[in-house]
Amino acid sequence: MVKAAGILFVVGNKILLLKRSEEGDHPGEWALPGGKLEPMETPEQAARREVFEECGVWVTSLFEMAPGEYTVFRRVLPETFIPVLNDEHTDYLWTTLEDLPTPVHPKLLPLLEYLR
């Protein structure tokens, strides 16, 4: 079983989504910043590392909200930021749950349904 972790950034009623590039799996789909755990890495360590690699942001405090095969952490911020994207993503979007772009990564769908 592949283990992965990501961070749900929340600013007011908006969340941050990244559009996956053609370089990896699920190209063109919108997803949270995050990715696979490295050997001996905890989900929290992986989420922080992946977000730094994908957005150029180091996160200090997290709240675990959905443990499991894909562990999601939440980070509430006072304002949006502009992520510095690496080659794994082509775009970003701060959006509401009512105005989601398509297609959304299938692993994200249960979380979005829970948040609604």
C-alpha cells in the first residue's frame, strides 16, 4: 500500500489546489500539495517536505485531520500565498468548495465531500 500525505491550506472559505503536470501520475488533475512518503519518513515529515518541494513553503504547525493511506493535515492561514511551483505542477488555484475546478484527483474527492 502506497502511503502519502498532503496539506489542506485554508484561508477563510478558500483552499489551495495544484494542477498536476504531465510528468507524473494523474496529469491535469487538481490536488492538494503533497506526495509519497520516503522510507523511514512519518506522514507529517512527508507532508512538510512535499509542500516545500512543490510550493516553496515550509510549514511549522499542522493539524492532522484525516489519517490513513493518504494522510491529510490542515493548516489555517490568515492570507493566501503564491506558491513557487516545481515541475510536478503547472498551475495553482485558491478556490471554494462550491467552485472547484475539474478534474479533481480521485483521492481528494472523499475529503472534499467530508468538508462540504
